[in-house]
Amino acid sequence: MVGMFKEKFWQRFWHIAESKGAKKTLILVSFTEAIFFPLPPDLLLIPMGLAEREKVFSLAHLTLLTSVLGGLVGYFLGYFFMDTLGQWLISLYSLEDKYIYLQTLYQKYQVLAVGIAGLTPVPYKLCTLTAGTFKLNLGLFLLVSTLSRGLRFYLIAALIYWKGEQARVFLEKRLDLVLTLTVLLIILGFGIVKFLK
């Protein structure tokens, strides 16, 4: 039953990816996902990249650019309107627990929390709102957002480019696992750097 639902779910995204307005839809989803849209742009990037493997890196670049621009809007929403619009968005998607978790991350790691959230299944919109609420340095927020989101989207693009159809099966089933392992490697890297200082 779950497998059938997943298959239908992916089929919808394949249908969108093959439509004439696919690129515009990708731009719209990437931008709005950083503010309020519930689905991540990966769901479109994967089928679009597989349909045009030679263009997968330019699609990843487009996804990154529009995602970070959306993140900037999310940051300012959190900065100026967290008590009203921000809290409404958190309630709308029942993200209260994840919001508390992110607050803990920001208190501990400051701007590095953006990188952790940018790679993991934690909704990016929540990351951008919380960064604005905590009034993190805007330049650092944009830098870490670009690096973490870039790593995420280019990793997907690389898998698609080199593995093609094999990547499709793997990404559809194991995307969260890949991203979580990437985060663990980044944290390990920072830990080693800190230990060596």
C-alpha cells in the first residue's frame, strides 16, 4: 500500500518534469519552499535531471539560486514578522517540535545550524525563519545556506549525471539517508578541526 502511494507520488512529479513549464515550476517550488511551500525542490530536480542528464548541473544551479533567494525572504520574515506570520506558518505545518529543536541548534552552533538544517530533512523554511528570529549575521547566513543547499543539490546532480537510472531508484528510496550521512561527515570534519586547534 505504502509502495503504491510512493509510486503514484513520484509519477506525479515525473509528469510535471516532462511538461513545458517544468523549469518555471522548479523555480517556483525552489523559491517558495524556503518560505512556505511544503515540498522540497529535490522532488522535481530528480526527474527533470534524469530527463535531461546533460543539463542536470545547470538545473541544480537554478534550484540553488532560487532556493537561497527564497531563503533571504524567509530570513526577513523571521526577522520582522516571527511573532505573527512566522508563528502562523509553524502552526500551519505542525512544526512546533522541530522549531524547538532548531532553536537549540542555533543556541549551540549559531550559523552552523543553518548548514545542518540546509542538508537534513528539517524543513528549510523553518531554518530561514529561525535564522531571522535569532538575527544571525545575514552574510554568514547566505554563505552557509549557499554551501549547504549547494552541496545537497549538486550531490543529487552528480549522482544523476554519473549513475542515471540507477540514481533514480537510489534517490527515490534513500535521499534522506544520503543527506543525513553528509551532515554527519560535516560535523565530524568540524569536530576534527576544533580538536586540532
